[in-house]
Amino acid sequence: MAKQRTYKDFTFMANTMFQTLGYDLMDSPRPWWQKLLLRSYFLLCIVSNCYEACFVTYRILQWESVAGSPSKIMRQALHFFYMFSAQLKFVTFMKYRKELRLLNQKLKDLYPSSESECREYNVNRFYLSRTTRYVLFFYYFVIVFMALGPLLQSCIVYLIRYGKVEFLYLRIFPTQLSFNTENPLGYVLGYVIDFTYSQFIVNVSLGTDLWMMCVSSQISMHFAYLAKILGEYCPSEEKEQLDCQFLASLVRRHQVILSLHKDLNRVFGLLLASNLFITASLLCCMAFYTVVEGLNTEGISYMMLFASVAAQFYMVSSYGQMLIDLSANIALAAYEHKWYEGGLRYRKDLVFVMARAQRPTEISAKGIIIISFDTFKTLMSITYRFYAVIRQIVGK
């Protein structure tokens, strides 16, 4: 029999994404020197991010430097949108970090405490699926490949053709910095900045999405459990008072979960809705740049990145869809269980439960954009249309 997941297992990957940047959301107890190292590295990542983000934006404003070259335009646009998406996520995360910490504590307190309760809740069903984990690992593999690829390529070419060519000084990003990176000291410094900057972007992007998936899966788990106990309940006219007490208890628990859903929406709703259009722009640029580059190393790298980003948003959409489906299952359970054997008062109270549960909970920005499978379809449709228009404009 499979061992049941703990609450720490659910938050492990999301928390690790930020801990590897030097930021511990939960402020875990640790020796002072470890805290000092973490904060120092976090400061380095912040400085690298701000420094290189300024040059990325400045390069976009220098239109004459990329005008006339579709390849350069797409790569710079791709870099800018990827950077902007991470900045938006990071600012939102830091703004709502206290609310997220409080929401996390509430969910931790509600998490089943014993092994038998965990089985009753079927907690393993709501842990990150194997497919989701493979997508995350593949995404990180692609990013590491793209981050270390220029350095390895420079070293390999230099060693193979030693004495015939100079060191290539290839970097992760094409952005020109404020110092010369084509000498040993400048190259090392530039690569450190590039590496910490790229790590910051990737970990923030994945970390915020993982936190959203962790919180929404927990809320979905509680909705599923309420639907389960309601569907299995057997009322009768002889114990009408007990039946009504059961319904009252279920309604109170339902209200608690609904309040947690409101917190989830406040923290992540607007972020995910705005991120839809940024992700569409990213995928468009990646697709076009891949076609322009062809089947070379860089083209294949961006093709893999396209698949990773699309899969990442698919995962996010799947958790939004799960929340919709499982919250609506309470109304279905109320309809399908043996309500007709209960007393008149029980049946009347059950109508109110069904009426509320028929309105599914959603991750949305004030109802403007709902995160679901339909959203993913919209995203891919937007991507294709942008891609088709851009190809027509540049005549490719």
C-alpha cells in the first residue's frame, strides 16, 4: 500500500524553487550563517536581474539595432517578454507573500493528520502527477542546457581548434552589458550575471505556478472529500435532526473552503490572467524564431523551450479545471445520494446546498478570464494567429 503524502511533500517543490534563489517563504529555522548565505545569494540574484533587465529594455528601445532583421527582432522580443513575465510574477509574489504564507498555514491546519485520514481524503490523488513532474524536470533540463550550452560550446571549439581560433566568448543572452565581455575577466563576470539572472527568471516563473498548483490542489482535495461524504451519507426520517446537523456541519466546512478559494483568487487570479497574454506572446516569438533558425543548435533549443512553456501553462490550466470540476461535484453528490429517504426539513436544507454548489469555484481575475482547459485552447489559438500575422508581415 502506497505511503500517503504529507503536507510538506505538497509544498516541497514550490518552496525549493525560491529557496534555491536564497528566499525562504516559510522562514524555516536555520543557523545564522546559512541565513546570511541565502540572503547574500538572493541579493546577488536581485541585482543581476535588475541590471540585465534594464539592458534588455534599453536594447528594445534601440530599435535601429534590430530593425530589418526578423531573427533579431524575435529573439529580443522573446527575451523581453520572458523577462517581463518573471518581473510581473515576482512583484505579485512579493506583494502577496504574507497572504500566501497565511493561506498556506490555514491549509496545513486543515490537512488530515493521521495515515487513515489521509487515505480517507485520498491525498495522493492530488499530489503532483508523474506527468506534471516530468514536464517540470524537462523544463529545467532545457533551461540548464540553454544556460550551459554557450559556455560548453566555447570551450569545446577552443580545445578542438587550439591555436587556430580565439575563444568565442559565447553567452546565454545576446544583451550587450556596460562592460566588455570578450576578455577572460569580463566573460566570467558576464556569465555569472547571465546565469543568476536566468535562474531568477526560471525559478520565479516555475515557483509561482507551483505554489498556485499546490494551493488549488489542496482546495480541490477538500471539495472532493465533501462530495464524497455527502454522496455516501444515508439520511432517514427517523434521524432527521441528526441529518440536518450533518448538513449544517458540511455547509460550515464548505464555507471555510470557499473562503480559502477567495484568498487563492486574490493572490493568483490577476497574475494568471495577465500572464495568459504574455505567454501567448512568448510562444509566438519562440515558434517564429525556431522556424527562422532552422534545425541548428539554437533552433532546436527554442523548439524544446516552446514545448516546455506550452506544457507549463497546460499544467496550470489543468489545476484550474480540476478546481472547477471538483467544486461542482458537491451539487452532483447532493443530487445522486439517497436524499429521498430523508425527512422534509433535510430535503429543504439540501436544496440550498445544491444551489450554492452549482456555482463552481474558479481561478479568475474578477471573472474576466477563467483559468481552465478552455483558456489553454484560447492561448494556443492566440499564439497561432499572432504567428500567422507575423509570418505574413515579414514575408517568411
